Amino acid sequence: MASNMHVFDPAGDLTFILQSLVVKEPRKSSSLLSYRSSTRKFAKVYMRVSSKRLMQASPVFRAMLKHSFMEGMTLRATGKVEVPLPDDDPVAFALLMDIVHGTKGRAAPQMDTLFLTTLAILVDKYRLQQHVATSSDQWVESLQGQVPKTFTPDLLHWLCISWVFRRPIEFNIVTRIAERESLGQDLDTYSQALNANLPIPQRVIDSILSRRIKAIRNCLDVIGRYIDMLQLSTPRCTSSRNESHRYTCNNVLLGSLLESSTNLGLWPPADAPYRDLNFKFVAHEIMQIKVVSFCSKMGFTNQPTGSHGVKAEIGAAIGKLKTRFSGLHLKDFD
């Protein structure tokens, strides 16, 4: 036991028992018949800590050790207690114990997105946010280059990190990517890489999903709005030629909008929840719509644009939607 004992307080009255994965590689052999796969075993890791410091830092441990739980009763009866934590990562847990006890000397573990997510899971589990606030800011700042710029498997890890450590800028960045690039069914809070559930509230996921659907619907509504406008309102064409020309020009505008939207798969619009679509793709495709006027087809040069402003107005409407759907704000969930 001594070789796997990590002491954070020599007079500690609480010993945590964690598990560390040990992978043993098979012996090398020239015979295919003697092949053996690597074996996975767990070694126990012990951590001696101060129950007083733990109860001061964590309301979860305070409830466990102070009230009528078995651990608390054992501690009061015998002056010491062992608590198994088989699901907690020992390296991340040790780092948190160093912070809680103010101890130093152990080599700092390599920080990356997955390890920081593991820390976030434990900090949320034991409600240590306030106690690690200074350290967590340093951890996040050190990994700024790893914050995703597109929808990747690490996006949900960073949503977890930004939520647990209360990082408003990173939270806004990752939720903006999520609401713009999610296909709807890919916002799974279970991390395959860590084999763990990420502590992201369902209300945050629901808000992202709701805004995703609304953003796509509003994009498609832009097309519908201009189709209705060209069908029902006065002609967009302001040519000084006769009225027949202006209505013909309007019909050509409408026909080109319908044809291009249909060819791009945007019209008629899909139904919510828009599976296999995301806002970023739909907005990009709408910007590819070709809207051509009769004036342009005939080569008349007395008109400022080839679509009598329709194409520019559609682009401006999409630009406003991009500004509108630009991520969630952490303060709205306090």
C-alpha cells in the first residue's frame, strides 16, 4: 500500500481509495498461436487527506462526512475513515487535492482538452468551483489554442469546461458553433473519449437545439418571403419601359429564384427538426442562389443590378441572422 500512498496531510484522518489503470503488454513471440492480447488491470491508489480541509472546500464532502452517512459516522467513531472513489481519475483528483491542501512538489500533469474536461467533471461532482477558480482560469488560458473553431468531437468537452469553470467568452464561442453547425442529433453529453457523462445542463442543450431550429427556419423563411413578395406585390422592376415589361421582368426574377432554390435543395423547405442540415450550410447555400431579371437577360444597362436588389436584400437578411444567432450568454443561465 505504501508505494501507492499519496500523502496530502501527514496527520490526515481520511483516506481515499482510487483506481489506476495498468495495461500489461503481451510477451513477444514468433508464434501466432501464442499470441495474447494486452491485459487491463487496476491498481489501487491511496490518498491521505484532511477531512477538515475537504469539508471546508466541498459541500459534497461536508455532507458526506458531517451528517448521518456511514463515512461520517465511522470518522466520528474511530477518528479515521477510508472512502472508495473507483470512478474518479486519480491524476486529476490528486491535482485537486493539492489545491485543496495547498501542497506542492508533485510534477504537474500534462494539460490538454481531455484532462481539463476530466478536471471539470470532478470539480462539478464535488462542487469545488470556487476553491479552484484561480487555477481553472490558468488552465483554460493555457489551452486557448485548443478551443474549437468548428464542430469537432472536442466541442462538447469545451462546452463542459466553459460551463463548469464559468468562462463566458469560451461559452459563447462554443455555443455559437453548436447552434450554427449542429445537425441536431450530435449534441450528446456522453463523452466517448472519456467514457463519462459531461455535466452540461439539459437546459443549455435544449436552448442550443431550439436556436438551431429557429435559425434554419428563419433562413428558409427568407426565400419564402421573397417568393411571396414577387408573386403578390408590385413589380421590382422600375424600368421606364411599358408595364408589360416590368411584370415580365418580375416573373423572370420569381422564376430564377424558384429554379435556383429548387436546384440547391432549399425549396420547398424541409420540415423541422431539419435532420442532416445545419444553419451554416443553409445560409451558405442561400448565398449561392442565382436571381436574374429580364432586364439583365436582355442586356439593358439602365438598372443598377442584375436582380433589382433582390439578391443583395437576401444577403443582407442572412447577414442579420448570422448576427442574431451568435451563441448563448452564460449570465442568462445563472
